[in-house]
Amino acid sequence: MKLWSVEQKKYTSIDNKKYETLFTLANGYRGLRGQLEFTKLGQKGNFIAGIFDKSSAQVTEIVNLQDPILLNIYIDDEIIDMEQCKVLAFNRRLSMLEGVLYTAIELETRKGKIINLKCERFVSRNNVHRWAAKYEIVPVNFTGKVFFESVIDGTVTNSSQDPMNLAKHFNVDEIFDVKPGIGLKSSTFDKKISAVETTRLLADNDFGNIFKSRKYNMLAEKAREVYSSILTQGELYTVYKLGVSFTSRDKIKNITEESKKELDAFTVDGYEEEKEAHKAVWQSIWNDIDIEIHGDDEAQVGIRFNLYQLASSAYEGDEKISIAAKGLHGEGYKGHIFWDTETFMLPFFIYTRPKVAKALLMYRYNTLQGARKNAEISGFKGARYPWESADEGLEVTPKWGFDYDGKPVRIWTGDEEFHINSDITFAIFEYYRATGDKDFLINYGLEILLDTTKFWQSRVEYNKKEDRYEINGVIGPDEFHEHVDNNVFTNFLAKWSIKKALDLVQWIKKEDALVLKKLCNKLSLNELDFKAWETIEKKMYIPTSKDGKLIEQFEGYFNMPSIEITKFDENGMPEWPDFKGLKIAETQLIKQADVVQLMIMLGEEFSDNVKKENYKYYEKRTMHKSSLSPSMYSIMGITVGDTHNAYKYFMKTVLTDLKDNQGNTDFGIHSASNGGSWQTAIMGFGGLSVDKDEVLNLKPWIPKHWDEMNFNINWRKTRIYVSIRQDKIVVKATNSSKVKIYNDEYNLKKDEEITVTR
Ligand code: BGC
């Protein structure tokens, strides 16, 4: 159990927000932050994927909806409150295996009454509309009146603790009595998306129902039912709170009626039955995703935590939603979707749960209209995906924010971070390569590819003097440097993507010429455009050092003062070096992996030597001020044989939230870092790559103190099981497949297990 759990052993209200993030329960459809019922301190959150609103906020943001979780327990007239009571015992544990949050507390009221509470909560994976909590209560030293008050709170706002940004995003339209049970229906201001929450309290002990009387109220924007009961000292009582949620996005006629019906059905099924079904779904998810690490418990729990959060954040049943940078775990980054999804999280889904990967890519297809609009309003053609995306694919990056010292700064990423277009096309090919899903490529991927290439065609600039194409005035992955010219990450990926589009055009001509014809009509393209693309692709400028050994992150980068990192903090993270009076942007210090990330994404395009030289150069200059960075250096470190840092960076990544090492876990989970953890384990330690001939390669290396690492992946409808030990590697496949292990080719027969000794 220990290796499947995350625990909080001590209560300190200052940590409430962090634990609410860590203990968020989500099923991809919705996320409920892990707030403790018995305190008002924290930042509660109920997010349903795809529900965004702007109204009075700075930009469109994910809506923090009405809170259905509240349960107040009163002993006589005293409310149980962590801050008012003496905490005699405390433990919270997230079982990642089951997807259940367990809380055990014993509290003494100011009047000296002691109550023992064991609580459970889950957000169902079996039926995404259901969630539930169970409370086992023992009055330790008293017999007397106890009230249970269940509330659905419609007063929730976004940014409740940030006075300048506080915003309410919904109207409370209806509060109703479900007799028993309560309901609250809301609708967002801008688009009138409705969401209804209904809940019902049930109680049980050996004699059946323990409630004596019930009262229902509507209190302004709150729905409330309260029950009284008389509890006897030492007896165990159980109370359940069952919850059901529907929204107008569910395409159901009358969501209020539907939710009442569903609440009845849930009552009939019962808490325990739903919990079992929920656990069974998690079990099957774990069969797909688990990575076992033997010999390092911290790494084992750490990696599982990241896999758990990724799987919790995705829902294949809706192709109009994607995973936000902070998952469904908080309001950070306003619930926006970044390149984090395609470049960090998607590989995990492609190789473990390809249906989810497809749904995530479909989100980009379904937001193409927005991307076209972005291109148009910035004076370009084709499709320009937004740096930050919400429900429509329109650019929603805020224009203003605050720097590290709290000073207002203009945010340029939404204007300049163009590489998002090729991050998406890159992901399409990653998906296609691993799944062979032709239908997706032809019907959706192709259109994205053609329209984003059309954007590049209008965005590149021809430099006549040098006879080359350039992309100027951009921001690459390293966001310390803005308005730069010819960022290699941007140019190289654009070039790669244009080449892929051209190859695809040739391919589809043979495969289904009519499809191309129709798309050319739809997107206003013709052979002359394809000719132009060829020239742009050939002449795209890729800056390097004079001797050609180093990739120059952007034009002029090597002319800037070189300041290297020499000191590290107690977590092994770089400390700011002395800038010698310069601004960061005037130095070679970079925020996060940039060139190194490119060499990982397009590994087959760079020689081992180029990788090694560039890794060495950029590592000394990377501040890792984004959680997206350490994983990339871990993978590249292993690839180039600099394994001594690989473990450090891996642990940095897997513990990003568990140790809160970026200092902002309060605001949501670091989803990209969740994905980076998987990539480091599989592509770093597992040494998984796909070569130019599209053969799967494994070149594993695991840290000395690990006994073994086991995982499985999906590769073209075949499941491949890999077990890496210090002295050997064992591989098995469910269909005959070709695999290279340390460069030697093996033709695996169906279900045959092969062992390769090192
Ligand atoms: C990083 C970006 C990332 C964003 C959201 C920023 O700090 O620099 O690369 O997409 O956070 O996670």
C-alpha cells in the first residue's frame, strides 16, 4: 500500500492549498480539489472540463463552479472546525491505486466533546457524472444531538484570494429540493453554459437510518439540507453524501431532471457498489500505465503520482476538451491549454492509452476555426494555434502579468510564441507513427497540417541578401528572451513540419486524391503553394556556431555575455548567478530546455556528437525556471552518457508537486511535469526511441541503486512488456514485432519472451 499512497500526516492550515491540489480527485470530465470539509481555509475548486467564461475577468478562464462538497457537522450548537477544535489525530491518504481519498481525524470541541471521523471521497471513473463521500463517525466521549448539514455553495468565485482578479462566472438560476437531497443549477455569464449539482445525504448504522428530522433551505446562493440525530457514545455511524453533476455541454435535454434521476439511480446502486466499479476502472487504467521501480521507494511513489495525475486529467469521451497546464486541479494559468499537452503529456497517452491521445488531438482539430481567426486578426493566413487556448482555440494569453519582483510586465508569449503550431503537428505524427491511425491522419491531421503550413508560408520572411527564409520576432521555449530572430526550435520544427506536409501531400495524392482536392478547395491551396513550401523548407535558416558544432539557440545568442551557473540550492537547483549589472535577457542564461528539447523531439535528426556538445553547453546556462525543463535534461543526459545528473533531474521532475519545488503547487498540478516524468522513465531510463526506419529502439540505463524497472507500452496495436534489470533486459510482445535492443535487431514472436544480457 505504501508504494501506492501519498500521505499527509500533520495538519497545518498553511499547507491546505497545496494538499488540495495533491489530493484533487478528477476523472477528466471534472476535478474536485481535495478540500477538507471541516475548515474554511484553503481554495476550493470544482472544475468541469470545457466550461470557460470571461465576463469581468482579465481573460477567458476555467470556471470555478458551485461547490457540492460541503458537509458541516454540529455537536449541539458547535460546528466541527479544524481551526476551532483541538486536533487529536490526523491523517489523510490518497490511494492512487483506488483513486480514493481517505481522511482520519479525531477532534475535540471547545466544550470538550471528542469525535472520531473516518472519511472517504472519490470522483467516479465508472460514471463520470457521479462523485461520493462516506463519513464514519464515532462520538468518543458523549451521547447527544448531532446535526449534519449538507450544502451546495453557489457563492464560489474565481481568484477568491486575489482581490484585483476576483471574478464570478455564473448566475445561480435555480435552487431546488430533491426531497431528500438538494440541487443547484447555474449558468455562465457569457455563453450561458448550465451546470447542475445535486447531492443527497444518506445515513446508516446497524438499525438503518439515523436521521430524526430534516430541514431544507435556500439560503441566498446556497442550497442546504440539515438532519438532526442523536448519537450514542462509542457507537459507529455512517453517513454518505452522493453527488451527481450534469452540464449543458452533455447534450442532454433537461439536465435538472436528468440529475435527479441519476441521483435516484445512484442511491439504488449505493456508495459501495459505485466505489467498487470505480476501483475496477482504475485497476484497468493501471494495467496500461504503471511503471514499477524496484529498489527506490521515493522514485516509485513519485512516478506513480505523476502517472495517476495524468490519467486523472484526461477523458476520452469529449473531443472538445484538452488538459490544462494545471490539470483539473486548480485555477493556475486560468485553466488554459498550452504546448504542454502535445509535447509533454501526449507521448504518455500515445504509448499507454491511444484513444485518449486521439481525443486530445481532436480538441485541436475542433478548435481549428479559432486558430484560423488568430491568423487572420494578426495579419496572416492559414491556422495559427493560440499559445494559450480555452474552449474555442482563440488566443487567450493575458497581455499583462507580474515579474519575479512583482512589477507589472507585458506578456508577449501570446503574440510571439509561434512554435505551438509545429508542436501540434509534431504530436500528430508521433500519434500516427505509434498507432497507424490512418483515418485520423486523413480526416483530421491532414487539414491541420496543411492549414498550419499555410500559416508558416505567410509568416516567414525572405532575406534576399542571404537567400534564406527567416522567422523573426519570436519567443522560443526559453521565455527569458523575447522578440528574437530565428529561434532554432521554432525554425527547425517549422521546417520539419513543412516537409511533413509536403510528404503527406504526395502520399494522399496516391491514397485518396479526392480528399486533397476537397481540402485544397476548402483551404484555398494549389500546386503553386506546394512549390513555395518546398523552397521555404529548403532555405529555412538554422543558426549554428561558426564551427558548426553548436546550435545557436537564436540568431545572435552566442554574441551575448556568457554567464554560467555555478551554485545550486539544497534541492540541487541552479541559483541565480551574478548578472554583472545586466538583465537576464541580455545574458545567455535560459529559462528552460530549448535546443535540448528540440534534440529530444527530433532525436533522429541530430548526431550523437551534436547532442553531446549542445547538452554540455546549454546545461550550464539553464536555470530550470519552468517545471518543463529538468525532465528534458535528464533524458538528454542519459542519451549522451552523462548519467550522473540524470537521476537528480528525474527526481526533480517526479517530485515537482510532492515537494512543491516550484513553489506554486497551491494553484494546480504541473501536468507537463507529470508527462515529463513518464518521458524520463521510458525515453530516458528505458531508452525508448523510434529510428528513421520506424523501428522501436530500446537502449536502457537505470540508476545503480535500482534493481529493476518494468513497464509496458502500446506500439501499433501490440503491447510490449519491458523489464530492465542491471544485468539484462527482458522483452515480450503480444504480437510479432521487430525491436532493436542496444542496436541489435530482434524479431519477437507473439507472446515470446526474450532476454538480452548486457
Ligand atoms: C513555461 C512554458 C509553459 C507554461 C505552462 C511557462 O512557465 O515557460 O513553456 O508552457 O509555463 O506550463
